[in-house]
Amino acid sequence: MRSLAASGDDQLRLLLERAGLRCNRARRQVAGRLRSEARPLSAEDLRLAEPSLPYSSIYRTLAALIQAGVVRRLAGIDGNARFELTEAVSGEHHHHLACADCGAMEALVLPAGVETGLERAAAAVRRSGRFAVESHQVELIGRCAACMARRRRR
């Protein structure tokens, strides 16, 4: 497992401290695993990747990390929640590709022009006074390469 980068580790500690939580081994381990993956992970994915942590610890750790603003929960298209580091910790703004067949999710960085357009749209909504936009999230739904290959073999 790769450890969190120094700045990510510092941000992890700071956010946990602000929430009144300790930066224990399980929290560092789960946050480190989420940092090392290029996709949001389910609790099952985390359990398989970190076999020393029982499910109960993974769920408690995820709840604490969400409370502290370190991790965010994504509603998977397959009904299974997935988890990833927040932008405050990862330092990366991205969106997601979601597979309609297997439910897998992966990060998607949009071209700068598209991101600028989304920011302009969010600013226009804020200026209208109808809604206080805080962030934006795009999810493209389709089929991952593995599911497309399975469909072709059928």
C-alpha cells in the first residue's frame, strides 16, 4: 500500500483533528488505500485490499472519515456505495464513469474547457439566487471495457 503523500497526510490529520478524531492506523490505512486507487472503492473492495481490517472496522472507519470530511460516499449505480477521498485531501477535482452492468466506477478528469463551462453554469445559477451551488459532479453512465467484452462474447 502506498502511504498518503506528505500534504495529503497533513490534510488527513488536520481534518480528523478538527472533527475531534484521532489519526489512527485504520484511518490512515483506509485513506491510504483510497489514495492509491484510481477509482472509488466499495467496503468489499477495501476489505479485500486490507485483509487485516475486519468489516466492522472498515465501516466504522469510513463513517469517521466521512464525518471528518476526508472521504465522501458515492451512490453506485448498482446500489452499492463506493468511497473516495474528498478534494480537500486528494487535491484533485474529477468526475466519474459508472458502468451500468457491473457498477464499477472510475475517475474522469474532464478537459479544461468543459470544466470552465461547468463552473460558468454554476456561477450563473449562484447569481440567480435560486440555489447556492457549492460544487458540481458529472457522472457518465455506460459500460466498462470488461462488460463490453463480455457482451461481445455472448
